[in-house]
Amino acid sequence: SSLTTTPFPKLCFQHLFKKRKKSLNTSTEKQKFWRHHSRAPEERETQREEGKEMETLSEDDVLPRFCEIPAQTLRFLNLQTLGFKSLEDLSNVCDLALDLSNKCAHLETHLQNLHRRLGSSIVSWASRSIRAKSSLEDFILNMENLSLISSQYASRTQSGRRTQKILANDLPYIVNELRRVEFLREYTVIALKLEALVGDLEDAGFSVLNYRNQHIFSRTGPTPSIPGDYFVKLENVHEAVKAIQNIEDLLLKVQNVHPHWSNLLKAVDTRVDKILGVLRPQVIADHRSLLASLGWPPKLLSSNTKAEQPPGVPNPLVLMQEEKKQSYSQSFLALCALQHVQLKREERKRCVLEQKRGENVGLWAIDELVSPIASRIEHHLLKWTDKPEFMFALVYKITRDFIEGVDDVLQPLIDRARLVSCSAKEAWVSAMVQVLSGFLAKKGFPVLVERYKDKNSKSDAISSWLCLIDHSVKFDKRMQLLISSETYLFFGEAGTHLGFAKSMSVLSLFCERLDWLKIWAKVELKDAWMKLKAELTDERAWSTDKRHGTCQRTESGSEQYFLSTREDHKAPVIAEFALKIAWEMIERCQTLPGTSCRIQFIRSAAGKFLWHFFKVLISRRKSMEFHAYDSDETLVRICELINVARYSEFTLREWSDNIDLLEL
């Protein structure tokens, strides 16, 4: 009965303490017997020693007190109540221990499996954690950007203010620092590239200058040889040109992308200009020495005037031998390449200063052909200042005699140099025209201006001025015929209707001296008015033949009309005469380069001339008093004045459709 009311563990321990000796002996013997026979001999020996020690233990050391047993152990023993109904069931403890050992073994195996699964799970979790971390960082960055955009709605808490400070101050500062570092890196890279290119240019330039300054060309012998050092020198020139080309490409990029790097641009330009300032004179000096060895310039005038002598002068360019031709070609190409990069540099600098492109210059190589000719003919021009027809004839003859040889020899070289829209003929003619224009600007017109300002010699100065202008206009037209087959690409903006190109007209000197242009307009106006004034005093010039619609100007008979439209208006011949003089003045400035100069001349000369002529018409009308009882003669004179005015108006409207004036 006590077994059913008292928990098994407590009952068991009470019973054991009451009969501790008997129970201890019984249970101890059974356990010893079972363990003794289930273990190895070594373990049995150990067990005997432990049994001896157990016999020496006290009652308090055999089993723990009930209060000292852990709750988990008590709970386990309570669960085993069904297996221990009586004291005899305590003999099954060994089976229970064995069962517990098996379960522990299974649990340990399961624990090991759990450890392995935990390791694989940790590895998998680590990879996922890295991805999650990256996603979280992106999310945080997006949130920071969103916070920057919506910072006005941020929290007013301390942490919110700290975050806002970081996003508003620290991050922009970091971004600016990164930009500054990138800016410095880019600047350093470009500066190093420019330094390397300028170094290559300086090396090539010094290589050219290191050759001894001596006459490397000789005119002695039928086929003088060209030293090999000269070709090496030209190769160094091409290397220098290539370096300048690379520098210009990089500077143009810097100028477009980083225009505020002005100090870097100035520093590079200064070094490049210094090299070019020494390199160009050296290349030109070598080219001149080569021309001298070729026999240039040739004799311009021949002392033999026999009729059987063939016209023209032998051209040394055409008579060059193969070796000399090759050396001249290489020198020509080097000079053209050097000029090309120089023009490219000037174009870039004009873009910085926002300046308009100026008049195209001629080729340096052709200018070197013309320069010795100009020096040789200068003393002839000085002797013929009072005979301008000889000056123009000499320059025209030289230009015409050499133009074909220049075109045959130099045009292929220009094509090899890849000079776009460049003509050897036009460059040659332009250079010769500028020789004469420069001489007149220095020695011709200044003398005439001084004589014009002197009252005693003013009339002679006007006649000399008009004569010089007549020859200049005729010369410009003849020179234009020499290149009439060209396409007018070399001189850019020039056109046939806007006047000649500045370098293709002797009158281009007036574009540089507008005060001379005003004097020219005054001279033309005075000469035209003197011509018209002689006709204004002749009353027959104001009358019209009633039968044939013609007027009697001279005693020899009537003169035919220059313009058929005058018959329709029945205008006196004075109208046609005045308009003819005005149109001649307009045509005289046709070779004047530039639109503005032509407009200024036409307004100052032809415009004022017509204005004075119309004032004469008004004054003649006012001098006639018409009354009802007057004769028909007064009425006829008034009608003739009206016809003159109507005819002049009709002619001026026709001029408005003229292509030359439309372009103006």
C-alpha cells in the first residue's frame, strides 16, 4: 500500500536506508557479479580495487541525499515508475543502464551529424551574408541619396541631425576631394605627355641646328652632289614637324575641354615658339642655298634682241638634274610641312582670341622663289617710277615666262604635301603681284600723295595718279587671265564678283591705307566732274533732234546713242554721258579687293558724282521761269530736263540688277 501512495524514488531511498546492510549487500553483490563477468580481466582487477574502496565508504557516501538529486534525474526516475513496481524490479537497472548507453551512443552520432550540418550551414550562410551585406550597402547608399533629396523632411532628433550633417557636409567634401584628386591626376598625365612631346621637338630641333653652318651646296660641276647629311637634316625637320603636330592635337583637346588651363597652354606655346623661331630660319636658309645652287634666279633680261631668239627665259626648275630635283623636292616638302603646322597654331590662337581669319598667305617655298627676283628687279622699278607701263610690263613678263614651269614642277609637290585647295599657279601669280604692290606702296603712291598735297604739283599728281590706276587695273585683269582656268580655292573668300583676292590685286594696298583710298576717290571725282563740266556748258548737249530723237553735239553731225533705251525716253545726250562716266568709275574699282573698300569708293566717287549731276538738273529747272504766255521753247527745255531725270532713274534701276552691285 505504501508503494502506491509514495513516489518511487522517495520510497526506494527510505527502504534502502532502513535496511541498508542487507540491501547494500544484495544489490552490491549482484552488480559486482554482473559487471565482473561483463568486463575484461584488466577491468575486473580495477573493479576489485574499487570494491575494496567502496567497503571503506560510509553510509553518507554511498548514495546522495534526496535533496541533492537534480530535478532532471528525479523526473527521469519518475518516468521509469512503470518499470519498477517492486523492490525486485531493481534488478533491471543493468538493462536500463545498457539502454541508456545505447541511447547516448545514438545521441552522440546524431550530435556529430548536427555538427557537420552546422558547418555546411555556416559556409552557406557566410556566402549569403556577403551578398546580403552588398545589397545592404547599396540599400544604405540609396537611402543616403534619398535622404539628400528629402533632407528637409529629415528627423529632428540628435541622430537625424548627425546623419544630415554627414550627408550634407562630409559627403560633398569627400566628393570634391575625389574630384580634385582626379583633376590633378588628369592634369599630371597631360602635362607629362606634353613634356615628352616638347622634349622630342627640342631634340629634333637641336639635331637640325647641330649641323655645321656652311655652304653644303655647290654650283660647280655639271652635276654637283648633295651631301647625305642634308637628307638626314631634312628627316630631323620632319620629325620636328611631327612632334609639333602631336603637340597641337593635344593642345587643341586641352583648349576645348579645359580652357582654364591657360598657364599650361602658354608655357607649351612659349617653348614651341622658341624652337620654331630658330628652326624656321635654318630651314629657309638651307632652302635658299639649294636654290642658289640650282642657278635661281635666272637672268631676267637678255642682251640679245635678235628676232630669231626664242621667247622666254630658261627655267632652272625645269632643267634640274635628278639628284638636285630630289633634294629640292624634299626641301620643298619640309618647308610646306613647317608652314602647315605654323598656320595650324595660328588658327588655334585665333580661336582663343575670337579673331576672324585673315587673308590667306602664300606658300613659303614659292615666296622664296620670288624673293630673289624681287631683289633683282627693284633697281629697274626705281628707274621707271615715271613710266609705270614699263614696271607692269616687266612683272607681267616674268610671271608669264615662269608660270608653266612652276606649275609643272611645284604642283605635284603641293599634291604630295597634301595642301588642300592650293594651286601653284595662283601662289606664283599672287607672290609676283605682291612684289609690285609692295613696291608701289613704298616707292610709288607715297610720292604721289606728297605731290597731291602740294598745290603747285597737284594737277600733275592727279594725272600721274590716274595713269598709275589705269595701268594697275589693266595689270590685275591680265594677271587674272593667267589663272583663269583655276577654281579660285586657294584664296578662300575671294570671288569674281566681290573683287579680286587681296593678294591677287595691286590695288590691295588701298585696303591697308584708307586715306589713300579717299584721295583716289577725290581724284576720280574731280577728273569725272571736269569731263562732265565741259559738256554741261554746251547747250547742244541738252537738246534733242526732233526728227530722229538724237542731239547734235558736234558740228560734224549727230552721234549715235550708246544705250537704246534713251530713244524711248527721248533724253538728251548729256544724260548718257554722265551715266557713262559714273559707270566707268564703278568699273575701275572692280579689281579692288574687299566689299567694304569698294562700297566706300563707289559712294565717295560715283555716288557723289551723280549727286552733283542731279543738283545741276534741279538748278537748271529753277533757272527757268515758266509762264502761260511763254513760247513752246521753254516748255521743251523743261521736258528735256524731265526726260534726263527719268532716263537716269531708269538706268540706275537697271544697275540695281547688275550682279556686281547686287553682291555689294
